[in-house]
Amino acid sequence: MAQTVLIVEDSENVAENLEVVLTTIDGISVVIAASGREALKMLVNGDCEIAAMVTDLNLPFVDGFELIEAARGNQRYSRLPIVVVSGDCHPDTPERLRRLGANAYFPKPYSPAELKRTLEGLLNAR
């Protein structure tokens, strides 16, 4: 059975590019949420078992920081591998993400090969 990775990205082009990269990982299926609010609904409703999340930070309604905090506050997803891919270039962002519990941060533009390698490692460590 495939492991499901949730991509949270409001740019359709970026979401499609992430999907192409991630579906090259054996045993991975992808679901996409276009906002932090939509992602939270998916996590709370539990319609599918999410094995990892790849999220942007600059999202409508609920930003990526709030999304990560909510996931870490939910016992079911407190250990969910979370990878951030974002154009946020604030110097405090990496430290803030570390404190919130994100597993990896890739500023845009990112290396698809490195993203894939990192996500594979996180999924295999579960």
C-alpha cells in the first residue's frame, strides 16, 4: 500500500512540480491541499492516512507556521515528517521552523533531488 504525502501549496504550478518530484519515490501517492485550512481539514478528518507533509509557508487562511504548529499539537501527527519548501527569506525562518518541529527546510529555488532524498530518508526512518 502506498504512503500518502500531503502537499500544501497554493500555487498550482509549484504543487504540480512537487507532485512530479515526489511521485518518483517508490510507494508514494500524493494529495494536494491549496491552503493551510484545507490541509488542516484533511489532517483532522483523517480521510486518508498521511505519512508526511510538504508545505509552503505563505498560504491563504492558515499559514505554514500555523499549520505546522497545529499538526505538532495533534497527537496523531505529532511525529509526522514535515518538510517546508518556501520562498520565505526572513533570516529567522529556519530557527522558527526548527522550534516548531519541521524536519527540513528548502528555500526556493530548491533542489528536487535533495528534496526527494530528504523525504525518502524521513519516510524510511518512520
